[in-house]
Amino acid sequence: MAERSNAELIRRDLNVLWHPCTQMKDHERIPLIPVEEGKGAWLKDLDGRWYLDAVSSWWVNLFGHANERISERIKAQIDRLEHVILAGCSHEPAVELAERLVAVTPQGLSRCFYTDNGSSAVEVALKMSHHYWRNSGHPEKLKYINLSNSYHGETVGALSVGDVGVFKAAYEPMLMEPITVPAPDSFHREAGVSWAEHAERMFVHMEAALEAHAHETAAVIVEPLLQCAGGMRMYHPRYLERLREACDRHGVHLIADEIATGFGRTGTMFACEQAGITPDFMCLSKGLTAGYLPLAAVLTDERVYAAFYDDFTKLNAFLHSHSYTGNPLACAAALATLELFDSDDVLAQNRETAALMAEAAAPLAEHPHVGEVRQHGMVLAAEMVQDKAAQAPYPWQERRGLHVYRHALERGVLMRPLGNVVYWMPPYVISPEEVRLLGEVAAEGIDKATRA
Ligand SMILES: *Cc1c(COP(=O)(O)O)cnc(C)c1O
């Protein structure tokens, strides 16, 4: 039997695996972390070292690794029904979860369509919106409006409506062209201007785009309050209030991509709640199963549903499908997740944890090379800048974030900066002591990374 160690698994891995979001050559210098076990907010490698999972395993984990209550629910389901086709068949986990999602999402969302990852949920929302207009006698409404620096996933449609250059550049010729409006991102506001005021000011660009393009536009798609992959950039809910009103006025759908923000991340169950709005489509994934299994859902309303409900011969149906649509195991994980929100007062507990995060990060704001420390609930980011007065970034080629990553690993923390942006997006079960560790490690890492 082969020896079990980090080194041995890394050797085998690099022989056969191709990792996501990775320049594989980097692994000549940057070791992989072979994980064999997780418990709470921690991950253990094959050599027995533990790492605090400050990124919730790519923003999916909510209640810790190997959470007994979620595991039990999946185990019970797996012995009854592992999977069944969802076209023509139904099953209790899919129905119960749809009922629960309709109940917890903003008022008016009444229909749940399942897919199995975030990008495909975005594809569904884009297609449904387009198809709605087509079925309603408006086949000319073909375009989408998005925000600069947005991210909606990496399948071809989802990539088209995103705006993060590194993911998109190579595929540009394959993609649809959205109408891109400058994001209301707090980082770019003038000194002395509040987030709310900045959001108001930035809305003129959206209003102008809607004015010019509403007749040919199916939907506006946004990440409410928080652009994660775009560097944990944040904005004020006022923008969403204005956007909802303007989309209604111009007859354009609003797609809220809550794939990363949903399930308590920004402080409320859904980010849209902070603006008191109901989108026409809400995309959910990531935290939906608390990081256990791939599952996604698109919630929409009766008006949209009705536009597809017709005689078979009209050929109006929404035919989009994935083999694993509504997988019962994934639905069971999601049901356990929602039950945890019910039984434990998760959002109240998170408010305390978020306050501790703010406290632990407060010293970072004083750092001569930190341009902004920002937070929405359980997401906190510190943006490293070369020149604080000018908010000038470090050139990306310098990979300053990588210094923070390496330092954090030495200290037993898995922190993965996005370029110059150091952030924490921990599992909700993180303890006060662990939050303090994040504070220390980020401060040291930023010090190291910005020296010279
Ligand atoms: C992660 C993410 C997606 C894509 O979800 P996948 O499951 O990775 O395909 C889409 N939108 C947002 C806002 C995300 O953060």
C-alpha cells in the first residue's frame, strides 16, 4: 500500500488532475493542500496539520465541516432514494424544499426551478427571462444589462454577463455582449461621500442604460450588495431599491444572483431583504446545502410561470434540464440547512460574530497599505493598496495576495486573497477565538506582503 502523506498525494494528484481556477505551473512552487478530514471550521491535511477554513471552502460552507445534523439527514435519505428523474416524477425532498424556499425568499417568489450549480442557475434565469419575453410577444428583448466587475459563473452564458477580465478575456469571441454599467462599489466613492450617497450617484448610469436599451433588454442581472469574485466589493442597498423601481418602470426583469450572498452571508437571510425588494428571478446555490452537495435553484413568480403554461402544441414550455435536477440527497442537505436556520438563531448569532470580525479587523484600517476595510455581515475584506491617498492598487503581477496566503498557511489558516483583497468569509460556526486568530494572521500577512 502506498504511503499516505501530503507529498505522496500531491505527486499522484499532479500526475492526473487539472485543478479549477489554477495555473497548474504554479504548483511547481506552491504546494497543494491535500485535505483528508474536516471538523467545524477546520481542515486537516494528510500530514496531520489543521487549517482554519477562512473561505468556507469557496464560500459554500455555513455550519462547519462534518456537521452531524446535516450528515444525519443525508444518511437517512441515501438509504431511501438516492436519485430519480425529476421530469414526470416527483419526490418529497424536492417538494418540501421548494415549499421552504418559497416561504423564506422575498414575498412574491412562488416557483422553484432546480439546477445543480450556480452557473447553471444563472443560465436558467437568463433563458427564462428571454423566453418569457418571447412567449409574451417581445422576441426583440434579447439583451442583458450587468454591472462592471460582476461575476455570475463560468459557463458561456453566465460568463457573458460577468465582467471579471481574467475569467473572460480568452473567451470574448464566444460570448454575448451585455450592456455594462459602472458598479456602485463603495471603494470608488469620493472622500467624504457615504455609501448611500455614492449608490444614488452611480444609479444615473443604470437609469441611462435602461432609458436607452429597455426596449431591447430582457433583464438586469446583479449580485445584490456584494460582488464577491470581483474582489469582495460592496455597495449600499439603496441601489437595489432604485433598481427595482426602475426595472418595473422600464419593463425589464431584475435577476438577483444571490448564489454567494444568500443564506445569511450579508447579515440578512437574503441580501435583497436589506433593500426590501423582490427580484423577478433569484438564483441560489453555494450555501443552499451548507457546502455539502451541489444544488441550485431559481425562484420566480406566478407571472413568469404563467407565460410558459400553455397547450403542448404552442411549444411554449421551458425545456431546460440537467440529469441531476433536484437530486434528493442534495435536497435533504438543503432541508437540514434550513432547519438549522430555524432551530438555532443563526442570524442573531452571526450579528455577534460579525461584530467580532469588525473588531478583529479594526487595526487593519490603520495600516499604511490598506485602502479600505469593508464588511457586509459575515464577509469582511481589507484591500491592499500601493498608495493609500490615491487608493492606487499594486500591480497584479506582484501577486501581493499570494504572500498573505503563504503566511496564513504557515500560521494554520486557509486565507485566499483575491488579488490585493484579503478577505474573511468563514463558516458561521467560527468561534471568537478563531476570529481573533484571523485578525492576527491577516495583520501579519498584510505587513509581510506590503513590505518593499
Ligand atoms: C460562485 C458564483 C456563481 C457560480 O456558481 P458555481 O456553482 O461556481 O457555478 C455565480 N454567481 C456568483 C455571485 C457566485 O459567487
